[in-house]
Amino acid sequence: MHPMPTHHVYSVPPEVALKCCKFADLHQPFGPRFQSFSRPELLRVAREVFRCITEGHEPQDEEDLVDCIMQTAAEKQSHQLFMLQLSGNVVQGFVLLVPNKNLSRLQQVLSAACLPVSV
């Protein structure tokens, strides 16, 4: 499997993080007060974006759906992961799976907020 580029952005204001989420095919808040990806959203992304499952053959476990999505994204080299850590909080933020076609728009939002991206 090909490694998927993963980028970390620290001290992201919540309003900037929400703007960034608009460029992702899949996004999820992380931290102690947030839950995992929703099954309906994972199924939608697996079917419509990655076509890695077919109707009637869905994995039972959400973790298997995430694996299917991540493996397909890595193999196709079509997406990159962004970990946005919210400002003032070291344990909360967002995970974004951003298609390569949206990277420049995401970078514009981060640059406008003076937020450096680290790999």
C-alpha cells in the first residue's frame, strides 16, 4: 500500500477548521467529546467517492469501512489527510480526507489564517 500524505496544522481557530471541512470528502471531529465517523457517512463516501463497496456487500464494522476508504485513497493517491488541532486545545480538532483537486483551495484558507502546515 502507498503511504498517504498526512499533514498537521496546529492552533486552528474553529471557524477556520469549519471552512477547511468544506474541502474534504470526509471529515470528523476528534477528541473526548466527539464520536467516531457515522456509518451512513462512511457508506456514502465508500460508495460514491471511492467505489470500494457495492450495495448489499457493506462491511458490518465501521472500522472496516474506514480501512476500505483509506486503503483505496492511498492506492489511488487521490487524497491527503489533514489533522487540524483546534487552538487552545491539544486533544480536540478535525481529521480531514481532502481530494488532491481541493488542496490549493484548502491551502489558501490556511495561508489566509497564517497557519503553517507540517508533514
